[in-house]
Amino acid sequence: MAWSKTDLDTFIGEWKQGMGSYVYPTKRFKTVTIYAAWIRELAVSDRAQGAILPHMLRRGTRAWPTRRIMEQQLESLYGASFRADVGKLGDKQLLSFHITVVDGQYLPGKPDTVISALDFLSEVIDHPRLVDGAFPTDAVEQEKVLVKRQISALINDKGQYALSRLIELVADGERFGLKKLGTPAEVDAVTPDQLVTLLTESRESSPFVFLVVGDVDADRIHQHITQRWSRSYRRDVSTIQPYRGQHQGHTVIERQDVRQGKLNLAYRTQITAKDPDYPALVMYSGILGGFSHSKLFINVRERASLAYYAYSRVDPALALMIIGAGIEFRDYEAARRIIEEQVSAMRSGHISQEEMSFTLKAYENEILSEEDGPGQLIGRQLEQILIGGGLSGPEMIRALGQVRPEDIVRVAQRVELDTVYFLTSEEEGHAE
């Protein structure tokens, strides 16, 4: 496929035979960032394996059998940085690899650092260090310990824990409620042979996506990627299915040894990032709780002094809006009442021109800041691929500027309370 050499500052690419190749040619960066990921359906049966596998590939390859030798290879690539990770978006588990390298045209002799970085990635993915056909047992055990520490850290971060529990309750058994790392017991059960099986399956049949940001020739990069990694038998990627549940304000109060209450509310919106009403929903959430001038911040935190923090945000994939607040245990009923009053006020059209203009300006600044980060550009494009549509940063700024108060009221009518989760202390009593 041939793309225009004048296509700058926008992703160009295609999804074909289970693999996506997208390039963002731009003159704004002196580095080139490459992101690659296998896209897998989250499942209890192998999520813990997926949490471990990328880190095993980071430990060594056939040519570079130790982490130290891999670091030396990266240093020879003019100090390139590389990491492997596991992510989650909706009901997908992403086994990802990130490499950032200095653009060769800024170096003496103008070496082809981008192709060298892709060669590095190929060695990591295609030629891992195996012993008798399996990952070394001692290395697997070490990575299992590290993943279990990550799981413990997420449990101990009560803000993240409460948000995770809310999503789990909303999902009610659907895959988007599964945790990306699995459970400690699932991690303990992972074997070296299982990891090799998962690696083989991922390489041969899992949907695979590449996203590249930098001053590069899109045609050349696309050709290199497809020649090396395309498979005619890869599964095609399925888009994330938005939440369609019908909980009616289902409330769960959980008690633990915590110092601050965590109140989280999930609302159904029926709107994802590919819907025409999505910019209006984004403005709705921004006015409600996106910024320091928003209704939740002013009414729950400043006027009533009921919250250490209060926010709202939309999930672009799941058609959910999440409201979160950190509160004193005794203030649960009052905080929840004021939050629901602000949602009701939005539904009734209590929106000022000042709130509109402040929110638009705040989003403009936020989006323009994201445009300066290759990682944020890649993240937004990945969302669009997995959701099945959406707007670029500049397109979103223009769309937000066209939103009218009546558009916000219209989407407000579609927002319905689904689930409430409150994490409180073991001693404090509350009406349930």
C-alpha cells in the first residue's frame, strides 16, 4: 500500500489478516517509538500466563541470553529503551513490547536505527532463550514472585482496589471484569511448558498490532513489518463490546482495615468513543467532575467538605461513566446524596456558560499536551482500533467546541446509575 509522503501528524495504516500496521509520521520528535502487542481475549484459563510471558521474553534471547547482554545491545542502539508489559482494555489482555530509539538522521553517519530496533524486537519475540524447549524454571519462578508482588500492590492501593471491585461488580461475570494479572493461585499454577504453548499460539494466531510514531517513511515501515510478521492464519481482532447490563443502583458495602472510605459509582451511558454523541458525553463528564471547576469538586469537596477528592471520567470502550470520591467513613450517605444531586442537576440542564467554556479550555490543554507524547498518541490509536472508531486529538478538540448545552442535556438523559461500591472500615456501620 502506498501512502502520501505529505501525510504528517496522523496515523496511516491498515488491519489485514489479523495484523495491524499503523504509522504516525511526524517531524515533532527526535526519537522513534515502536509499540507492538498481541491482543488476547481475557480469560481465567490463561490470564496469569499472559501476565508472565512478556517479562520472560525480556529476560533473554538465543543471541543475547541474559538481561545484561540485552541491555548492552540496547546501549549499542544509541541508548534505546525497551520494556515488555501486560495491559488491559475492556475485555482484552494486551501482551505488549515498547522500544524507543533515537532517530538515526540526528546521529553521525545517519544509521538506520528504526530497522535495527525492529530487528531487536524480532529477536525478542521470535528467538527467546529456551532450555530443552522450555523457559528456564528458575526464571519462571522469579517472574511469578514479581507478578504476585504486583497483585499485592494493587490490593494495597485501596483507590485502585475499589475501582477494580466496582468494575468487577458491574461486569457480573463478563470478561471485562477480569483482572489482567490473575490471582496469586493462578500465578502459582503457571508452568514453563504452558508459557511456551502460549508464546507459540500468540506468535502464530493471536491478532498482532504495530504502532510506530516518528519521522519515518510509512511505506517502508509497513512493508518491513508485514514481511516479517504477517500470518495468513491469524485470528482477526474483535472489537470491545460495550456494557449493556441493567443493574438498578445495586449497592455493595465492603469493610476492610482502611483509613479512608472509597466511594465509587458506575453509570451506564450507552455511548462509546465511536458514537456521534461521545464529544457531548465527554463535555458532560468534564462539567460534572473532570476538573477543579467541576460540580463534584466544588459541591462535594469545597462547599460540603465531604471528600478528599472527587472526580468523574468516561470509559470510551465500555459505555460507562465512573464517579469516585475519597471520604470519611461517616460521610457515605451525605456524599452519595450530593453526588446524585449533581447528576440530577446535569439532567435538568443546570449548566452555565462559564462551566462550558472552562471545561472546553481544560480539555483543549489536556489533549494538546497528549499530542506531545508518543505514548499517548499510541494509546488513543489503540483504543480506536479496539473500539472500532473514534476521533483523533485535533478532531476531538473541534468536536468538543461544537457541543451545545442541549447536547449535554440529551446525553444526560441516557446516563443511569448502575452500581455503587463503598469501601469502608471494619468498625463503621452504614445503612445498606
